[in-house]
Amino acid sequence: MRAIDLNADLGEGFGDWRMGDDAGLMALISSANVACGFHAGDAAIMAASVALARRHGVDLGAHVGFPDLAGFGRRRMQIDTATLAHYVTYQLGALAAFARVEDYPLSHMSFHGALGNMAAEDDALARPLLAAVQAFDPDIIISTTAGNAVERCARELGLRVACTFLADRAYQANGLLVPRGEPGAVIHDPLLVSQRVLTLLQTGSINAIDGTLLAMDISSVLLHGDTPGALQLIAQLRQDIANAGGEIIPISKHSYE
């Protein structure tokens, strides 16, 4: 059977405010991207997220973003690259501290929101940010969408890469995500989300927003924890993966060349 990781972005509350059903989702996924305090999350939420991941045997990943709590990390910010690289190290270190306390490994990382989109578009930004990740932990897995600058630069640096399909996001013909401000960027129809995942797993391709057929070699399927009905969608995606002949396996247990 084909190994597929089922992933979600979690830990994205702050203070007394919570987003999504982290406990419910953690019981259904195989890996989690946990906010590290910049775009969302705080010390208490990170600690709780790590404990939840350990309890359910879910791979723990750092979700690294811009220092933008008010904009949830979805606003583009102009920050010099050297400082951004330090921000990457800072966030990795924050989550790794809680992982160490729980004696639970940090397996992977991904770039969140606008930072992820900007890095995906630009080798000159992706490479130094990934170099910071490599300096922190050369064994960490990079989770990213397929065919972008992050994947390309990570492989050039010799890092392990898990290519991820964002089930609830539309893609452009060039393989990049449709910007969130544009119509159709976020897919809200549960049936359509399910159909896209089944089509990709069965055929290896999906339609871009303009109808272009995009080939994608992926090993992970991601759903955003803040997507309405996320818990029911994740349960459906588990069934879809099984129906397509896949087996849900945590990201760290996949084979990497």
C-alpha cells in the first residue's frame, strides 16, 4: 500500500482564544504542524500541543511564520532575510524546548502563510531560511507543496522533503497556491475537497484553478485546522485515502532518498 501522511495545522490559538478542535483532530491525523508563537500559539498552547501529539503518537512539526499575530501570518511583510532566518531559528527552538521537556522528537517543519508563499516563489529567500533550518537540525524533514522554491532548495541542501497537497486550497497553473484574497482560493465544499484528494491519489494530478492539469508527486495531505468542519473533513479524508489504496503513516516513517 502507498504510504500517505495526513497532516493538519494546529495550536493556532492565543491566550484564552482557541481556533479549531485540536484534541479532536490530533486523534485522527498522523502529523501536526504546530504554531510557534509568531503567527499564533503561545507557551501554554505549544506545551499542550506537544503533549497531545505524544499521547496520540502524532509526528510533531514546527509551523514557522511571520511575527504577525494580528494578521495571523497571512500578510506579506518586508523583513531582511538575515533577520527572517533568525526568526526561523527562534521558532524552531521554542517548539523544540517543549518537545524536549516531553521527551518527544521534533520531526519536521513547514513555513506558514505569507512567509511560506514568499519562500515558495523565491530561491533567494527560501535558501537562507532552509539553511537556518539545516543549521538547527540537518535531519528535520521539510514539509512543503510540490515543485516550488522551498522543495527545490531543500533538495539542493540535502534536506529530506515531504511534498504536501493542501486539500482545501486552490492551485495556480504554475503549481503555487492561489492567493487567499482571490476568489476560489479556499475550497469550502467538503465534497469537492474529498474529490480532489481522491483524484490526486488515483491519477497523480489535479486541475489548477484555470483548468490546467497539474501533475503532483505527494506523500502528505494537509487540511487547515481552521477550515469549517475540519474534524468531519479529516475523518472523510481518512476514508478517501483508504479507498485510494493508501495507508496513513506519519511523515517520519516514510522512506527518503
